[in-house]
Amino acid sequence: MHLAGFEDQGTHLLDTHGARVHGPVWQLYQTALERFGPIPTLIEWDTDIPDFSVLQEEQSNAARMMAQCSKYSSLASAEQVSR
């Protein structure tokens, strides 16, 4: 899964990879996690790159959402039982 910021062009949203991931994208990501479970995720930021702490915040958001995913919780529980 690829997550990135966008620019609102009025008639369309342009995937610019130059801003934080916007709320609607995070909501769509949450829906994807609930449907498919944990999936490899890339936060793409190619222009106007911010301080590393901002990138870490975005990564933390994705990691938190993945950890809260019900399918992920089930998989984690199954892994603990099998050990």
C-alpha cells in the first residue's frame, strides 16, 4: 500500500508526494486494513521533505493503525500461541 499527501486542484486531487497524508487517505487506509489485514505499507514523500520527526509521526500513525487492526490482533494472538 502506498500512502502520500495530495494537492487539491479543485476538480481533482493530485498525488504529489509532497505533504502529510491527509485525513481521507488515513480513513481509506483504515478501511483497507480492516478488509485485508496487515499489508506492507510505504509512506511516499518525494518533494518538500520535512524534518525527520514529521516523517516519524506519519510512520507512527500507520503503525498504530496497523496494530489496532482487528485482523492484525488475531494474527498476533495466533503467533503468540504457536510459540
